[in-house]
Amino acid sequence: MDFQLDLSIKKMGTLVILMLAIAFMLTWYQHNYVSASYYTKINNQTKQTETKHKTVTYQLRLYGEDNQPIKANLTVKQAQSFTPDTYLKVLYAPKKGITHWEPISKNQIPKIIYKNF
């Protein structure tokens, strides 16, 4: 009987360690690779660099719900370059940077974020 109890405790201990490892991996993955929505405005002060590969790189300040700006670069083809006063919604992940972007109207920006522009 004691042998079965020891075996059961070992199984539960292994299960707990496995669950903690999975929880840690999911938390790490979410923090580093899951994208969050941020917003930015392209204006005359936005730094942009044209390259020989017919692309334009914009140096952006992204604003999220926490109002802490994040600096990020967005490279697009010259044919997709933006006019001043263009608002963008971008998906940003800490390890991957900008993973998706789309132009939006200013009334689509949450009010708490819009005050940064």
C-alpha cells in the first residue's frame, strides 16, 4: 500500500512540474510573440528613409493603451508610402516588431490614445 501511495505522489509531483513548465512557456510566448494593437500618426516630423530597393522606412512612435510610446520601424514599398496625417493601426510584438499594419481614420483610434497625437 505504501508503494502505491509513493507512486501516486510521484505522479502528482511530475504532473505539477509539467503544468508549471507549460504555464511558464505560454507566458513567455505571449509576452514575446503575441501582437498587441498600437496606433501612430504619420506627419511631417516622421523620419523616413528611402532605400535603393524602392522602399521607404518610417521611424514611428507607437502608442498603446498603456500610453507608453514604443519606437519601431516600418518598411513599405514606395508605392505604398503614406501622406502626412495618415493614421495607422499596427500589430506589434516585442520579438518580431511590427507584424501587420493598416491605415485607419482618426475616429477609429481609442480616445485615450488619440490624445497623444
